[in-house]
Amino acid sequence: MIVLGLETTCDETAAAVVERDADGRGRILSNIVWSQIDEHAAFGGVVPEIAARAHVEVLDRLIAQAMQEAGRRFDELDGVAAAAGPGLIGGLIVGLTTAKAIALVHEKPLVAVNHLEAHALTARLTNDLPFPYCLFLASGGHTQIVAVRGVGDYVRIGTTLDDAIGEAFDKTAKVLGLDYPGGPAVERAARDGDPARFALPRPMVGRPDADFSLSGLKTALRLEAEKLAPLSDQDVRDLCASFQQAVADMVRDRLRTGLSLFREQFGQPMALVAAGGVASNQAIRALLNACALDGRTVLVLPRPELCTDNGAMIAWAGAERLAYGLTDTLDVGPRPRWPL
Ligand code: KG4
Ligand code: ZN
């Protein structure tokens, strides 16, 4: 089965072609991602209107490139998938409408994919991974612990009550005058910083649920920065290191609780799977490994380019749904809010 997938939910425009064989094994035939980061950097965050226009400008070209690299024609596809949500409405309309046009013209099944479901299933594209497994998704827009029990069968175990973890990294970077996106900048600065210099709060730690909260930590960091202003380079490094340590401590505690809630309800997970841009942070990766070991399971970390937003994950989720006959009609609409 060969599927074209389009991703336009946020600030990456992406098109990819993947293959799923009869045994459920995946292969990436092409995976083209165009990041709009430069267009949004001056604003310190994603501007929805700029994002939507940029998707319109480049999507056609990316699709042509993805098809060419895959060496396939449209009539050789078994389906066309697009991320229909959650995300920014302008981008969703661009991607979904484009997928509908291709599906209509070439008489192919359409699959409207939930972006979060795509993150949840990506690990199966490159690994022989049976259900059920525990997903930790941490990106700029989402922070969730999810029990992935099968295609279309997801149970949310924990979520953030306010900001996403990546968003907190981005806001911290902004307060400290670092580059956007903030995650990599904060991680770099933290390397030469003292994680014990500032006693920042660890929200939610010790609670019996597996939820997250970042706003108290974010505010505490801003107050420390204001007290010290103007900040020296070493102040910035120490603030970054203290912030990253606080996030890591919270994630470790929340994941431990999440994994034990998983076991109580669904039995032993086949793996702990991480996805989203935050999973590329080395401090977070180290603790994910420790959490998996503690939970007597294994850590599955898809390659960095498959952890962040891309077209292959949408195409793969489309193929997994197609294998169960789960398709959508041409009147399916975009869903800016679409919980798993
Ligand atoms: O998954 P992703 O590429 O896009 C979505 O948000 O869907 O995630 C981007 C987020 C940004 O908030 C970025 O600051 C964060 O992931 N991020 C990181 C790191 N690299 C990216 N956060 C912490 N440490 C990193 N090394
Ligand atoms: Zn994402």
C-alpha cells in the first residue's frame, strides 16, 4: 500500500510517500519537510496568517518533489492522507483541500488524519512494535501521556493543564533574550550553567494523576530573571540549566506515575515511545531511558526527523487507517481542536 501524506498543522510544510506492506512493515519512499522557522523568528513565535500563506506558496512544489523522489505517479497511490487537525485553521484548510483535490481527480481514498494519532503511530513505521505501548508526546503545542492500544484506540493518561513543554522552553528563551525556537537555545545555554543555582518549583510532582503544569515554573523563572536584570551571560546559563532541571524532574515524576497508571489499566506496555521536538533534548532523553528501565520496558525513540513534524508520519497514519478500511469522505472538515 502506497500513501501520500501532507502536513500543514503548524509551521512545517511537509509531503511524503510511504509504503506499508501486507505484514504491516513500513518504508519511507520520500519525506520532504520545509520549515518556516525563518519566517516566524522575528516574531518569537508562529504567526498563523504568515504560516497559512507560506503553506499555500510551497505545498504544490513539495508534493511534486515527494512524488518524484518516490518514483511514483498519482495513479499508483493507494490513498491520500492529510493532517486535518488539531492545528491552525488556515494551514489545515490548505493541506486538507489539496489532499481532497488529488483524491478527487485521481479517484483515490482520502484519509483525514489526526496529527496526534500520527505522532502516536510513527514508532511503528520504523520499528516492529506491537500494541499496547505508552506514548510520551512533548512538542510546542502538545504534552500528553497516551496509552496506544491499537489503530484508532487511544486512551489519554495525562495532559498539561496549561502550557505545552516546548512552549515553556520557547517562552523561557524569549524572557532570556535567546533565539526562537527556544528549546535548542535553552539546551545549549544550559550546558555551561548551574542547575542548582535557582530553586525553581517542580509543579505537580508527587500527585497521583499523570498531568503536567508549566505556568508556575515559567512565572518563577521570569521573576528570578527580573530580580537579576540586567542579566549576565552566566546568569542566563544558570537560569536555563535550573529551568531544564526543573522540567526534567517533573517529566521523570509524571512519567513514572503515568507508566504505573498504564500498567494498572492495560497491563505491561510493550515500550515507552517518545515523540515531539522536546524529545530531542539530551537531558530529557536520558531520563526517558531511566523511566523505561524503571518501568521494566524499553524506550523507542524514532529518529529526530520523525519525532518532529513531518509528512511521513501523516502518510503512515493514513496507511495504518487504510489497512482497516478507515477512510473519509470529501465533505470531511478541518478540526482545529481534535483531542485524541
Ligand atoms: O514537534 P515539534 O517540532 O513541533 C510542534 O510543536 O508540533 O516541536 C517543536 C517544539 C518547540 O517548542 C521547541 O522549542 C521544542 O519542541 N524543542 C525543544 C528542543 N528542540 C525542540 N525543547 C527542548 N529541548 C530541545 N532540544
Ligand atoms: Zn506535532
